[in-house]
Amino acid sequence: MIRAILTSLLTIAATGIAQDVVLESQLRRLPSPDDKALLTPFELPARYVLKGATVHTVSGNVIENGRILVVDGIIEEVGTDIDASVQTEIDLTGFHLYPGLISAASPLGLLEIGAVRASRDYSEVGTYTPDIESWLAVNPDSELVPVARAGGLAYSLVVPRGGIIAGQSGLVQLDGWGMEEMAFAKPVALHLYWPSARLNTRSKERMSDPKSWKSGEDQHKNRLKKIAEVTEFIADARAYKKAKATAKNNPDFIETPAWEAMLPYVDGKKPVFIHADDLRQIKAAIDWANTNKLKIVICGGEDAWRAPRLFMTNNVSIVYEHTLSRPTRDTDAYDQPFRTPGELKKAGAHFALTLGMGRFSASIARDLSHVAAHASRHGLSEADAIKAITLAPAEILGVADRIGSIEKGKLASIIATDRPLLDIRMNVKRMWIAGKEVDLQSRHTRLYERYRKRPKRN
């Protein structure tokens, strides 16, 4: 029996080798990029032009009947008159071109089905885990990625959760074979979840676990203790930095991954995203960051409308997550979350819009344009609303030199829509990421085609 098994394994191995040889010979016969007659619909030559569309550059003027020259995935020229000899011109007359959308905070790729524990990989055990690298856990085969892509989303900041300092995030592009290709910028930010300022006022008798009851004073002391621990953690990171600077004279020095991960943040080279919603949290976090000389971004910002000038006066950017949320208090206006982006803009704050880190945010990541559309109908201009999901997040994440707008020298990450981007009836018809056209099919389109062809019964 063992001999039979070995024979079968050798046969399978030989077959695999033979298939590899055939595949290699087929690859040698693939057409060159210049032979456009043999290219598949999603293969493009090194040089091509997108023409005829209305080009929304975001960083500049809107160009009617515009032309974009793409060379090796880079935008070489944008305008109406481009003198370029190319074999391929893609006619997009009647379409609108925008830069690919960017989500500045999302669990996309780390969460598939919220009710299935095995498909949730967005948090780790531990209170302080700065060495966690979230992009390594992204599932490149997630069914939610092509769905988000079909909504125009080209890049997403993958944010970790769990503990107080949850780890580092990376910006991934929503196309590529594995994380080696998808990881666009890494690391981008450190994520700190600020202790809650709210008090549980329930009596001991109403608690599900009476032993866990604490007085308001004890809860306040516990919050101050957590903040003191975070401050001490930052101080220890700076002490490690000094020790490393003199490591040549200290043979006992040992590099520690957690402290190594903290170095670009205590140096102010990269931002710390502080997740805070309550106004008391936001004020405390900004004061704490100023005292500890840290570069921060407020993420969440549910109460940002209550002190919008606070961000401008402290030079703090905000990633606002709650445009589509319900009002926090029953005394708040019903449309306050819709109006907050406009109020932030009026106060001079630098902000981006996202769907945030909620339970279903990965599933509805495709609706990022809807967030901007709601904001644009409640006080934010259309141009600023589009900027809040393209160029503004690119600036906050430190990648505006490569993506976020349609201009010379940036990657050709572009979407073509059949209507203006903020029109709720809009559909993304074509997409290019770094010059490569991307398939917009998803689980949604496959199911639509399947049931559209369902046999009719009399």
C-alpha cells in the first residue's frame, strides 16, 4: 500500500512539473504590450491616453473634454491639448474622471463577517502593542475588497483595534497579488484609543455584575490612571531612544520590537491617530499631545462640531467618521452629523471623511462617496466634499505626493463615473490603479447576473 501511495505522489509531482514547463512556454509566447490587437480588455500598453471625459483634478480646475497621458502608470500630462504619439486612446466621452477614493480609517480586509469570529482579525491581546502591523493581517481574497472597489475606493488605511495603543496602520491599494503588492505605504500611523470620559451612573443594584460597580470618583481616578500610564509609556519610549543613541558604548543594550516601533512617533516623523469622540476626550487628547510634543490626528470626532476651531488653532487634522451616524444626544439637531463637515471647513480645520471603524464599516466601505454627498448637501461645497475623500486623506496620511489628485507626476489611480461623483445615482464604470485597469466585478455583480438569468416559470 505504501508503495502505491509513493507511486501516486511521484506521478502527481511529475504532472505538476510538466504543467509548469507548459506554463513557462506559454508565458514566453505572451504578446508584447505594444501589440494592442492581442491584449485582453484589462491589459494596457506602457503609454496610453484617456480622452473625452470631464476631468476633476481636485487640486486644480475641472477640465471639460480633457486628456490624460499615462506612461508606465504615472500621469505624464493633463489638459485639453496633449501632443503625444500613442497607439492606444481610450475614449471616455460622457464620463467623469476623478482620482481613486481614499478611506483614512477602515477595518476593510481585517473583517469579513462580523458574526463569525474566525473572520475578525482586527485586534490583538494586550494593552500596549505598538509593534503590531495591521496590514500583514489583511485578507487579499476578501469578498468585501472588490465590492468597495466597485464603489470607487482605491486605497484604504487598515486600522488595528484592541487595548490602548493598538498598533500601527498601513495604507493598502485595493488591487494586487498578495500583501506584497497591496501594501502601498507602511507604517502610516500609530493608533491610540483615548480612555472614555463618560461615567456609568447606574446603581450597584442595576449592574449585571454588582462586583464591577464603581463610584463616579473611582471611575474618574481610573481614567486618570490610564492617561498617566500612556504618558509613562511615551516617556519610556523616549528613554529607549536615548539609550539606543549611546548603544555603541553599552554592550548590554538589546533592541526591543515594541520600542523600535515607537521611534518615528516620539520623533514626530509620523502621526499618532488618537481615537476620540467625546469633546472632553478630544480636548484632553490635544492638551496631552501638546504637552508631550507629539504629532497627532483625531480620529472619530463625533463632538467635533462643538469646538471646530480647536483643530485649526492647535494645527490638528481630523478624520471625521460620523457623517452617517445618528445624533449623539436627543437634544442635538437631527442633521447635526451631516452638518459637521461644513462647520469644520468654516472653522478652517483640515479634515477627511470616512465611514470609520463601526460594526458594518467594512461592508459599506463602498459608500464613501455617499458620505461626501450628504456633507455637500448640508453646508460643505461639492469641491471640498470631493477633496475630503481624495486629496485631504492623502495629505493627512503623508502620500499626497503620489495619490489624491489627477496631476502630473502622480500615479494614474483614476475612476470613471457615468454621473458626477456626488450624485447618488452614480456608478463607477471603470477604474485604474497605478495605471492598471482593474476589474469591477464583485460578489454583488455575480449574484445579480445569476438571479437575472433565473428561469421563468409559468
